Amino acid sequence: MRLPLFLIAVGAFAQNSPHIRDWKPDLSETPAAPKSACAALYRLTGYDFSVMTAEALGGDATVPPFCRVLILVQPEIRIEVSLPTAWNRRLYMFGNGGYAGENLEAQGRVAHRNAALKLGFAVTQTNTGHDAEQEPLAVFALNQQKLVDFAFRSLHVTAETAKRVAEAYYGSRPARSYFNGCSTGGRQGLILAQRFPDDFDGIIVGAPVLDYAPHRLRAIAIYQALSKGPIPAAKLALLAERVYARCDGTDGLNDGLITDPRRCDFKPARDVPVCAGEEREDCFTPQQIRTLETIYGDVILNGERVAPGFPVGAEIAGPNGQSGWDGWMVRDGQLSQAAVFADSSIRHLQFPKAGAPADMASFNLEKDASRFDWLGKLANATDPDLRRFRDRGGKILMYFGWADPAVNAVKGAEYYEQVLKEMGPAARDFFRLYMMPGVFHCSGGVGPACFDPLANIVPWVERGQAPEAIVASQIDGGKTVRTRPLCPYPQVAKYRGEGNVDEAANFRCAGPD
């Protein structure tokens, strides 16, 4: 099987993505100045890491003056630490996407770094231990050390190294440290809280791929169903129409958003037109109905529920006119993005390799699923016991789009409920989840997705001001077309009964009915 040469990227600063935009440093805080020359940081080279370059940059309209340090940790962990000359005494690290391995100088990553530098943060990032151009997708995982680096080691190493570099440059370690990531970056945030609770004070977790191994098994099940009954992109508008006709009003308001898709009893065989004869664009064949049932249904293996079915909602077209499913879930004539990732997992992440199925078509879910067990032990971020992180005063702000076509939002809600069960209702004092109706993977979709998580977590960490309702915006063509409060789970935004349904002021956060 030849893999298609495409990747679906989520821009760090897309119009409707969570990003740095509202938080401003306290002007009463005196910035810290360097105590060392930038070039002098070469001396930090030792057994632990090598400083490859240390150079003074910036000082123009795009970015303030800063010292950029590039570091190599064996075997191939590359780390960038960027240190502004006027430092707010905080460290900011941002995460990765997909199988990581990004070029640290990629346009989106540079833009993210520069935005944080403008606010005075010392900023760090990593490629997690491999170069995706040389080892695309999961190819790197054939080297077990690189797999461990990707799963968790590079994250801790980067945090510790960045703090050492900051101390050498400024004469003191960061007073506070923050992490921000979505998708793979969201998984990284949870891994840090679970395995390395001393690394960060505040962690922003977006749409985390937290059940790493089951996530791949779910994608394989969907691929196999699509192979028998492919869903053409041309039929997604019809599917979305039927989904929203059935589900939009379950929250008492027909506003184009499904507040909680779990409350909708959508059944493909009942709620979409079935072709009586040959296939047409205005109906679904019986095999396509079975494919839809696989996508929406739980993955059950050997009598055990391995992964929840996808919630409805992502079938709809976003502002760009493209369905959330188109690309991530289905792709005419090519593998979807989810299938590309899963196929690479089969080729490079199974254990043991002897006798392993070679591709998704030959993978037997009942017999072969255990081949990913060891991967789960390395990369899953599902431990609900966060006591060590809580006890040191750490805070987690997690968000998830209910219409995410890439990572299952139901799993995110279930994980949060497991934390509350493990640690009690008081866990909300340090960990809050915000579900986002109509929002696709990390950003976009038909729901308000634009907000600044940093502006909410910094006051929580530093002043104890826990975020309540967070007002998010939907922006189209540079204009705000809708605002809506994001409520701390399990609360939802409820219409007050009067006023414009596109204005957040006309909603309140309340418990579900």
C-alpha cells in the first residue's frame, strides 16, 4: 500500500484556534535582565547535552531581542531555548502534533515562539527526538530509544534543560513554568502531569490523544469498515443534515450547535435514507450504513469495550465549506489522515514484530490488538491519579471540541470523570475541562473555538483565580460572528430564553438536565 503524501496541519494561529492573545504581563513586575552573555552559554555543554549554537537575535518589529540556544541531547533530541533580554521570570513550552519530529524553524512554530517572547516568556520547544523529514510518521519508532523519547523522555529532558539554561543566563530559575499543547501536545501535557509533576505549574491540554494505543485500534476498525463501504465526500452534506436535524434541538435550542452529542439518539439505519437499489448521492447503501455504525459505535474486542464510538457533529461543513470528516475520517480515493497514522503504527509500532500483520487490511482486531499493549504502556496518558501534581499546586486546563473528527471527545470526558472518581469532586480545584460544541480538532468548525487559555491558567496558578465560564469566539473573515461561554464540565451553556443566540451574555453555565 502506497501512502499518500499529505498531512493535515493545524495552524498554531488559525483564526479560530486557542492561542495567546489576551494575557498581558503585570506592568508592576520588573523584568529580569541577563547576567551572562548569550555566547557564554556554550560552556553548558557537557555529558548531559551539547549546546550547538547560542546567538543573539531579534530586536525588530516581529520579535524583541533574545538569545536563541539550540541543544542536542543524545541520540537526536533537539531543543530550542529562547531567552528574551527582558524576562518575565516564567518558562513557556509548547507541544507537538502527529508523530512530532517537526523542524523547530517551521513557520508556525516560529510564530508561536515569537508570540510568547513578546510577552517576556523564556520559550522552549523540542522535536521529541527525531527528524520527521528523515523518518516520516512512525518510522523513527524502529529505534526503541527514539520511541521512548517521543513517548515521554524528551518532554522531561526539555523542561529540565530549559530551566538550567535560564538559570545560567539570568542567574535564577523560572519562578513559574507553563506548558501548552493540543492533540499530541495535549497527550504530552497529561504525560507531564502524570509522570513528571514537578516540571510545570500550569498545563494547558487541548484535545489530547490520551488513549494512544486504543486510538490506533479505533482507526484500524474504521479503515476496515470504509474499505467495504466507503463514504464519498459528496454524501457528507446529506449525513450532516440528518445528524443536525435529529440532534441540534436536544439541548432545547436550534442554533446549529450540538451541546452534548451523547444525549442524541442518532441511528444511521433509521435516520438516514437507505438506497433501495443502486447507489445514489441522495442515499446510503446498506454497506455504507454499516460503516457509519462502526464509526459511531464502540470498539468491542473479545467482549470488552476498548474505545468509545465517535460522537456525532463533525460531519458538518466548517466555514471553509469542507466537512470535518473530509480528510480526517474519509478521503475519496486515498487514505484518510487517521488511516495514514494507523497504517504507520502497524508497520512500525507493533510488538513483537515476528509474524505481525503487514498492513491494516490483514490486521485482525480480535487477535492482533494485544500487539499494541506495550505501546500503550509507553505512550498512554490515562492515569487518573494526579495527586503528586495537585499536591505541589499544579493546575490543568483541558479543552476538547465535541465535533473533533480526529480524536474522540468522549474519551476526554470519560478520562476527566475518572479523575473525579479517583480524587473526588475537589479535583475541580486544580483540574477543569471545557467541552466546546461544534468545534473540530483543536480549532475550527461551526462553534466558538477562539480563546486564550494562557489568560485563564496564569491567574489560576499565580493568584488562585480559578476560571469559571470562558468566553470563546467564532471568527469568520476577521470578524467575530458568535460568542459563547465555555463551561467547566459537566456544566453546559444554557440559553437564558431571550436575546441573540450568538451572544455569550445570553447564556449561563448550569448543570446538565
